[in-house]
Amino acid sequence: MGAHNNIHVPKESWPAFLWYAIEFFVVLAAGLEISLNSMDYFKKMGLGDPMSTWAFWGMVGVVFLAYYILVRPLILRKPILSKI
């Protein structure tokens, strides 16, 4: 009897752009959570509502920049991790 290759590899049947969409929403959720938890600090500093809104979205932007400019190219592009 011959052996069958019954291993399911998601890369072959799952659209590749969905991995990027999932990654985007995970980074967005992390940025929103970090920013939301930091807002009490900015309220204690005496920032008004318009300025705290800028601080909130600025921190979300910093998380995006840190992930997509530093973490993803430097850590996630290693040959070991790209084989997964």
C-alpha cells in the first residue's frame, strides 16, 4: 500500500491576502488597546478632549509604525520564520 499525504497546508488553499488582513486587524487591535489603556495618563496631565484625541490616534500610529517598520522587516523576515 502506498502512503497518502493527508496533511492540510493552509498556504495552498487559503488566500494569501487574508493573512495580511488578519495581521492588520491584530496590529490595529493591539494599537487601540495600548492607546486606550494610556489615556488615563494623558487625562491626568490635563489634556483636553481635542488634544487627547490626537494623542490617542498618534499612539495608534506609533504602534503601526513600530510594527510595520521595525518588527516586521527585522524580525519576521528571518529565513527560519519565513519557512513556516
